[in-house]
Amino acid sequence: MNHKKAFILGILMTLIVLERGFGGKVESSQEYRKGANIYTPIVHQKYFKGERELLGYNPKYTPNVISFDAVNKPYIRTEEGFVQTLDERGQWLRNDFKPFIKQSIPNWDGSYGTGAFAEERIIFDAEGDAYMSVKSKQWMILMHSRDHCKTWAVYRLPMGSHCGIETESPFFPSTEPPCLSLEMKEGYFIILPKKQADGTLIISPPVLISPNAFYGPLHSGGGNVTRTVKGVTYVVYASSVPQKGEEGTPQFITRYDHASKALSAPFYMGCNGTEVDGHNIPSMEVDSKGYLHVLLGSHHDPFVHFKSIKPYDISGWSKPVLAGVQKTKMGEGSFTYSGLIIDKFDTLHVVSRWGGSGYKDLLVYSRKLENQAWEPLKVLVEPFKTRYSVWYHKVSQDAYGRIFISYKTYSSELTKEEFAGYLNKWPEEKASIKVPQESEYYPNGIEATVKPHDPCMLVSNDGGDSFRLTLTEDLQAGAMPQNVKPGEKKDNSIGMALVKIPAGRFIMGSLDGALDEKPVHAVSITKPFYIGQNAVRVKDFAEFVKATGYQTEFELAPIKSIFTWMKGSFENPAPEVKRALSWRSPGIPQTDEHPVVAVTVKDARAFCAWLSKKEGRTYRLPTEAEREYASRAGTITRYSFGDSTELLPKYGWYKSNAKGTQPVGNLLPNPFGLYDMQGNVWEYCEDIYGAYSDWPKTDPVAKVDPQYGPIIRGGSWIDDRFGSHTGFNLRSACRYHVYYPLVIMDWVGFRVVME
């Protein structure tokens, strides 16, 4: 397809979509009923009363399997042939991909195969290109976008019954297109498209994995059956040929080497289930250390988990472990449809259907932390009825490690009363009875021609501890702002440099830090503000004292103790030492350009009050949210410069490169142009320390429990004596509090905000 034409067509389609009003104002209206508990478990009620009726769930987007690009911007494909995403203002847009198929294939019949058995996930490579598969009645298609789903190039694939697409890995980003899994009458194949120098694709010949393999993709679960790592694609599959002497579905793993084009002999993993069954499709992932994890597919049996003994090696495996509840009764329901992912912390997450509770088919979640046993399952959603239900569930993750689960309810085996309830709720469908059920298990039951309904999406902001319905704010705040530049700078009347920080949204907290940094949560900063380019200096504080005669708390009241850095402990110094210590002489070398220390939060607020009166502007301490927002400066990494600590000495003063506080502004600034946001001195915030919730917040400031005292942020020159790694306490999300107000500390200062 001509890329120039595709670009022009994409612009036109975007303008049409905007003209038709799919955008709207910035999302702030309520997407659930006020006061409703939108956390799981969610229990549906008779008849077909779910999230919308019971909780008022009314998302501004159409929930479906969600994907994220390199800047954590969300993309969701709809059954109507649109890709939903957010613009730079946080408004929902819907880009129509169907015109690009029509332009490329003039005799296209208009079908595009979204729905229950289609692979609707959009995949992004490390260069930001997007891919998705489409199946029409005539063609199997791979679509490729180089402009974030605005325009698409169309590539025809060999015709088959299903086409799956490999999801991204948090550990092995690739610049190549994803591996495709194709089921054709000749067997199960993979295709490895290649990107050319001009950005177009070459569709490589299909590679036969097995002539006797089952492959979906199944309507639910959607776990990976391939994982491509370092020039090798690992493939798991279920065989339709019974394994001699064993019951159940045989399941195998093999590896395809891209350079040699050699396919290894299949390694037999084992059988699962009681018969050969196309539902029993395995899934797999590879962790950060290269160990392979395989879940044997199941249809009403526990999943079975294997881990490779060596990294990148399929020849040896751990003993099989049941990943779920063991069945205890003949004919009892159990697990089906594995939605497996592994997150950036090497935690395995599995979302599945479970029928082990009186044959109610519940949507459930299981988790395995690294080197720990599988945890008991959590019920996410419970149908109102027994007998057959399915959820069409898919699981995804974003750059923060948040877990997203899309689902919609479908129940075709109904009693007459349930069918009447269905007709009453969706009369426009004119649903009908398909086949009367003559079954001892379902007396008076019927099978109806019904459809899946009410798509929903759950999010976990705490690594799987809890789930709730996903709101637009969760997705708005997760995307990184683009083209972050240093803010406008101005000096105030005493020569303090202030930097303007724009309003915006971000995800506050961290899933790989201390416990008090969880859950992560969406925060909106609605007004721009000025913040000190540096921490308040000794000379700035001296101006205040000179003008007012102010005496700090440490100068007026007995000091209870002192934190001695060299010993790393609190001690009770001699009286003459106590009297000598103050902001003027804190016990470490100080000049006018050093950050002021040995002050309390009361002293810091007194300085702000004086400066406010002097300038006729409101000065105050930053809120904790403003402090983290300014520190991150549009980034989603541990530090504003990335995740690695290799560059930390260039940005922050800490234990490894400082033996006391250092003059401000001598290292590199963050993207907003702020210095020492990580290290040198911890800095007071306006908030009182308390636990986070995962609820979206707007301009938050916490004043809950004063016994804990004020928040401090940023880390300091004494860190890291503690923490899980070097620089742990200098991360953007790290938080602590000061609850001994008369403990003199030469590692805590403050920075101001001007409204």
C-alpha cells in the first residue's frame, strides 16, 4: 500500500471521527454510580444484572483487550472496526481501520473478523510500530501502522482458520514484528515477518510446527503460545494425537532458530485433562533471567506449571506443580482458558474460568511470586447462574506493571426463566431457542442464540492484591507526556530561582519499591505551579532570619536526640553539643550555597509565610503529589533519567559520592530543569504521612494522622544505608516521614512552591 496515500487517508478518517463527536471533553465525569463498590469480587444478580445495573459502570470507552505503546498510551480495538486511544488532552479518539483494508483489497467483502474467536490485541514493537491481525471471509491479514494506529499498511497472509499474534515481553523488546501463529488445514504454522530498511514488511514463508496440533486462538484466555527471544522462537502446542498409555491432551514445546531455520525435535511436556480436547491449549512465558514457564492447557482440570531447569533450554524441566485447586469430585468443574502473563517483577499472573464452585463458571485470578508457591485463587466475577458461562477474558499489563483484565459475559445454557430475563433485557436481539436440552444436569434447560454483552475491564494497581473496574482516569494518567522541556524560570525577590511546572497527570507510587508506595494510583495536577529550582539554601533562610529575628525550634527547645550518620543511629549527645547544633552549624560543613538543614517542618512553613507576605504571592511546601510529579518530570522510570543507577552520581548526591550536603545545582537537572530532586537532602512536603489508596485523585494533599508527622521526599546524602539496592531511597516514588520533631537531622531540608 502507498504510505503517502495511507497517511492522507488516515488524516481524513481522523477528522471525520472528530467531526462525528467521538472525542468529547476531557474525561472527568463519573463512570460508576456514586458510592458503589467497584472492587472485586463482583457478583451478578438475576437476571443478567451486572456491572452496569448494579454499579452504574459506564466507561467512556468500549472495554476490550488493551495494549500500550512505548510511552504507555493505551490502545483498544473494538468490534466495530475502530482503534480507541487518547489524544494529548486525554480525550478518547476512535480511528477507523477498515478503509485501509478496502483500499488495499478492492474486492474485500467488508468482513474483518473481530469478535469472540478473533485475536483483537494490538502489538507494539520497540520502535513504536503497531501490528494486528484481521480475518475476513476471504483473507487472513496482517496490518502494520507506523504512526500509532492512524494509518495502516495491509499484508495478505496464507488463508487459515485462525491467526494469533505474540504479545510484547517486558524483558525482551523487539524491533521486529511479532510472531504469528496460523492454523491451516495442513497443520499449525508460525510466520516471522521481517521489517525492511524502508519500514515495510516482508512476510516470510510459514514454518510448519506440527501437522497434528490444536490451535485457537481460543475465545478466552489468550495466553502466549510463542515467545521470541534472542533470535529463537519457542512454541508450545497441544497435539490431536493421543499419547500412548496416557489420558488427556498431549502437549509439547519446540524451538525454531531464526538464523539456521532449524526446528528442534518437540519435547513432550505431559498430558492434561481426561481426553484429547482442543480446549487444552498450553501457554508460555519467559522471565527476566531466561527461564521458560509453561502452563499445560486445561478444560475443567487444574493447570499444571513447569519451569525450565536452565535458561533458554527446553530439555529439562522442574517437577510439575498444580497451579490451581485440585479437583475432588467426578464431573466437578475446574480451570479452563489460561490467560498467562509474566510481569517485570517475574510474577506469574493467570486469569481463567473456574467451575469448581457448584459448577458456577467464575472468572478467577491466580498469582505466583518469584520463587514462591502459587497463591490461592481470587474470585473476580461471579455469574448469577449455574451451568455454562464464559467470559472472553484477556489479560494485559502496562509499563508500571499494572494488570488489566478485559471480559464480557456470555451464557447460552439457560432455564426458561433466565431466557425470559434475557429477552426482557435485550429485546432488540430477538434471541431464540436453538436446541432443547435433554440433560439430567440441566432439567428444563435450553440452549439459546444469545450474544456476549456488557464488556468490562478490571485493573490491579498493587500487583494483583486487589482489582477494581478501570476508569478513564487510570488510563489518562498512565501515558507519559511527550516532549518534556525545562520550564520557564524566574527569580524571586531574594534571588531564589523558580521553575514553572505544567498541569498534568501521572501515576503516583511504585510497584517495585517499599510497601508504602503501593498501590499506584492516578493523580491529576490541575494547575501549573512554580517550584524551587533548588532546595532552599542557607543564604535564603538567613535572609528570612535577618528580616524577622526568627529562631528555629532547635534553637528554642531542648533537642531530644541527634541522628549521627557515621554510626547510623540515634544518640543522646552532651548538653553543650545540643546547644551548639542549629541550622547555622549543623555539624557538617555548610556554605551559603548549601541546602539549609537542621530545620523542622514548622520552621519551613514559617519561611513560606514570611516569603508569601513579602512578595504578595502564596508560597508553601509542595504537596507530596506535586513533589513526585516534579521529580518524575514526565518519566515512568525509577529515576528521571531511567531505571539504572549507573548515571545516579551525575544527578544526585548520596552515600557513594557525598560525605555531607553539597552546594545546590552542581549536578545535572531533571527534564523539568530542577536540581537535586534525587539526593542531597530529603525535603519536607505539606502532607501528613499515610497509606495510599488506588483511587484516582485530583490535587491531593493528605492530612490524616498527625502522629506520623510530615512526608519527606527525595533521599539524601546519607542514603542508602538501607534499601534493597543502591539508590533505593533516591527513586522518584520513595517516601518517608519525620515523626520525631525534635530530632535534629542534617539530612532534611525543604523546597518551596509558589502558586
